[in-house]
Amino acid sequence: MSIVPVQEKILSKRGPAIQKLLRRISKDPRNGPAWRRVSGASSLTFAAHEGAPPTSHYRDWRFNTIVPGVTAQYFEAWGNVPGTNNWFLEKAYLHLFVMKSRTEEQEVFCLHCDPNEGDSERHAIYKKGPHVHMISSVLSLSHAHIPLNLCHLKDVLESHETLFKAFDIGIEMVRDQILTAFLSA
């Protein structure tokens, strides 16, 4: 059984919901970043960007954050429940990048959620709810899944509303604890 199933009509409103979700970290807090829906045979991806997307692949899209020189990437990947008009969230990913030069960036932080990670996977309990990855040049923690909601994961995964409420709180934490650290550095 898929976790967090959503009817297609609810997904039709996902783009504006993503803009609202990202406003608190966007350079444009009034509107948030632009977004685009990318459709596949049995998948949907919603991704944020600033201006016109620079390439056809959404993983290359970025938007400016409240911190000059720090950009972000956000996307959600949804899979179709076969034979239905229902969809399930495969992943919601927010990545932060520090611009080292006009053409070079370095990924520094990730807020992820993989609610449909298979229960038999080694890190599933850590990956299903919102979790962070810390990326450091001294010690790579990029594969460590540091959960934000482990003690009440069942409640977080109860519906798409509760899942995105938890993710929204994670984005607030990114703004207050990560992006503001750049501002005071």
C-alpha cells in the first residue's frame, strides 16, 4: 500500500502550494519561486525555479534564497497508483548550494523526505519522514539520514497534509538555523 495517496485533483493545486511552502526561504517572499509540472508516463514532478528554467532537467533548476550567494533546489516526485487517478509522493527534496563563483556551486545542506522508501531498506525508518543531510568538506555526512520526526513518524505519514506540515516546519528550521547562519557569518 502506498503511503500518502493523493487524488489527481489535489495535485492540480500543488504548484501554488509549493510556492507558499518555499516563500519563507525565497528571495521573493511575497510570491515564492516559480514552478513547473513535468509529466512522465506514470510520474509527475513539480519543481521550483527562478525565471526561465536554464535546462530541460529539473534537477538543474535553482532559485535564489534570502541569503545572497546561496541558491536552492526543490522538487517533488509523485508516482501513479496503477489503474487509478491517485498518486503517491515518492520524494520531496530541498537542496541548498553556496555559489563559489558565477559558474561553480557547492551543495551544503539537504532536507529530504522519502515516504515510500521500502520497509526492508536499511535506512527506511530514517528516510520516510523529513530528514536532513549535512555536507561537509571535513566529514561527509551526505549519506546520513538525520530524521526530524522519528518519534512521531506514524502521525507525520498519516496524510499528505500532515507530511507537508512537517516538511514546512523543516523549511522553517532551514531558514532560522541554516540560512541565518550564512547571514551572520
